[in-house]
Amino acid sequence: MNKNNLTLLQQANEAFRQKNYDLAAQYYENLIYKHPELESIARFNLNLSLNKCAKRNIPEKNESKFVDKHLNILFVLYGFFDSNSGLHAQLHARRLRTQGVSCAFVVPDNTLSQTDAPADTSVFSYTSALSPDFSFPFDIIHAWTPRENVRKVCETLLTRHNCPLIIHLEDNEEYLTEVTIRKQFSELNQWPDADLNKLIPSDSARYHPRKGRSFLDKADGLTLIIKTLNRFNTRNVPIMVLPAPVDERLFYPRPLNTDLRKELDIPEGNVVLAYTGNVHDGNKDEVLELYKALTRLNDEGCPATLLRTGLDKKGLGIEKWDVQHVKHLGLVERTQIPEILAAADILVQPGLPGPFNDERVPSKLPEYFAMGRFVVLPRTNLGLTDVHDGNGIVVDKADADGIFKAVKSIVSQNTASKERVKEGNIPHQGESDLTIISRLKQFYFHTILKKIREDNEMLLRQFCMVQEKLKHCLLIIDSSKN
């Protein structure tokens, strides 16, 4: 352990001994983030610090009442309730409900008519949430990304109801803004406000260079789908890494789906790859590499078929791609995806390390691992961890060459064409769903208590300022009398 690591650990322990549990928790979290190899030392003390925070600075007569308080969480989404992002929030909410937490969702007006919510889930439109009659008694707003339409709704709600704001980060939003608008983010930052506001209006599901940054600075805490997104945490507020969840009711090891292969007329000797997902500005080049690898496999004596689902954004030139070995099933019901994956030998996540992939976790990847098939993935995000337990075939670059070589290697071992089903491995960094959700609930309580203390301290400062002004006024009055 080097001197800097030791100093940070000593600072955390000293803060804990002095009962400054907020500071101790921040030090331990920072230590774990910067030095994962020390997590086994720091994790217990971090949890203990958070527990101590949950019991500190609360009047004793109200302590048990507050700690047992029924939490109400309001998730504000930027898009469809059933999008990948929305499904993540849904799964977290479903597990929170098992912990006695009530959850509601707010979605854009134009998506509400297409929302098929479970019977026990409350879903509101932006308009209804902003109306004076909105009645869901939320204790925390969990903004599901800092995109512009989410920001506008959350900031309006916060003017009416003083509560903590937690913002969830799941992507490098700056990069996505760049590729969508086709301008460098640094260049956009130099634009006048009026021009930026026209380009990214308040109803846009896109990150605004200035308003988005200001919104993040108002957060009382952040949840991150991956640790690398902590670079957006410029104010060093408390964070929690909240991994991409998997719906274990759908994604689990299944036998080879030979029926679907026959239905799609896939030759018996072909190795079958699968990729489930849309093609858009951010990933079109990556998916094209997968198509190129498929063509090369077939050209070089390895008959292969690609199963695809999802929509392709128009105007990207996708119609020119070589699709002769592709079975594109288009947009399918989510419940059909596991059966499609079960028809494959190898599941592929194309891509390269870089600003896009280093700061995200593709939603499909944890689902792939849960299926128990071979997964080809690049050496970034989950490819940098050891959670895949033999399922993952990690390549430096999952481009055409990398994918081609990985598939050839698997096939040469005569394993890909056989039924490849083992125990699925959902990559939650060793934590169970129950542990993750318990930590999230704890994070919510910690954030509420921290805001209560900060608000009380602010009120005390304001009170002291008023007292000083009052004293000053009294002195002036006394002097005038004399």
C-alpha cells in the first residue's frame, strides 16, 4: 500500500473516530473508487459509516420513526417507459418495492399512450406531474439521466417541493450530444445561449452543454451505471454505482432453440451469431464491423448467420450493407428476445475502447451473460472486469478482425456448434440483487438525512445573519437616540 493510499485510509478512519460519518463515508467511497484493490478493507467501514449517518443528528424521540419511514421515490424518465433505460428503472423499482419503497414514474407526454405499465406501477405524464393536482408524495426525485426534458421537469418540481435530487448517469452524454448534433462538445460550449437553446430545446431528450452541467451541479447525489462516469461528479457529491439490472424472469440459461433455426431456414452446419439492439448515430460504425466480420467468415469457409433485432435509424446508409447472411427480425416484443438469443451459439457486442464505450454498459451485455452462451466483447466496460467467468471472449477491439478471429477460435474448438449452456453469470461485481437494492435504499436515506442537515445548517446561518443585522440595527437606533 503506497503512502497516498494509506493517507486516504487514515483520513477516513480518523473522520470515523471523530464521528464525522459523512466525511468518513466520502473518504471510503473515494478510496474504493480510486483503488478497487482496497475494497475489501474499506467496504465494511463504508457501510458502517452510512449506517451511522442514518442515525445521527435526528432527535432521539423521532429517530426510529424516521429510520422506519416509508420512502416514496419519483423516477423521471427522458423517453419511453419500456425503453432499455426505462426498463432499468422499472427493474430497480420492482426490487425496491420488495423493500417497502413506493415508486412512481414520470414520462414524456407523447410516450404515455404507448406505455404498458404493470398494474402495481403508477406512471404519470410530464404535464400531469407539473399540475397543481399532482398527488404522489415523493421524498426523492431520481432523475433518470441529466437530459434536457428531464432537467426541466425536475427543476420545476423542486421549486414546489424541497427534497433531495439524485441524478442517474448511464452514458457519456457529452459524446452522445456530439454524434447526434455532429459538432464537437467543446465547440458547442462556446455557442451563445440562444443558439444552443434552439439546437437543444427544453423538450429535447438530449444533454445541454450548459444547462445539463448546471443541473448536475444541483444534485445531492449521483447513481452511476459504471464507475468511469464519476468524472461528471465535479462537486464530489455522494455516489453509488448502480449496475445495469437483468430481468431474471426472462434471461437465464436455455436449451438451444432449434425450432427457431428451422423456422428461419438457417442451415444446420452454420454457426449462429446474435446481436439485439437498434442502430443509431452512436453505434452504426460498430455494428457495421460486425456485418463485415460476418461476410468474412462466410467468404473464408466458416458458414455463419447473424440474428438481429431492433430498428435502424434512417439516413445512415445501412441499406448499403451486405445483409445476405443476416436474419433481421426487426422490432420484437421484449419477451421474445431470450428465445432469439437461445437460437444463437455466440452473442456479440461489437465496439472499441473509447469515449463512448468506456463510460457505459450496453444493456444487452448483462443479459447476454445471463443466457450462458459465449459472449464476444471488447476490452472496455464489462470487458475490463472478471465477472464473465469463462463466458466472455474479450478482444482488444471488437471490430471486424477481432470478431472474426474470436468466432474462428471458438469454432475451431468444436464447441460453438454444440449446445453451450452453463450456469448464467449476471455481472453484478459479486453482489446479489438484494444487496444492491438494500444499498440503494440506504443511499436514499443517507441523501435525505444529508439534505436535512444541510438545510438546517443553512437555516442556522441565515438565522445568525438576521441576528447580526438585528444587532446592527439596534446599535444604530441606540446611537440615534443619543
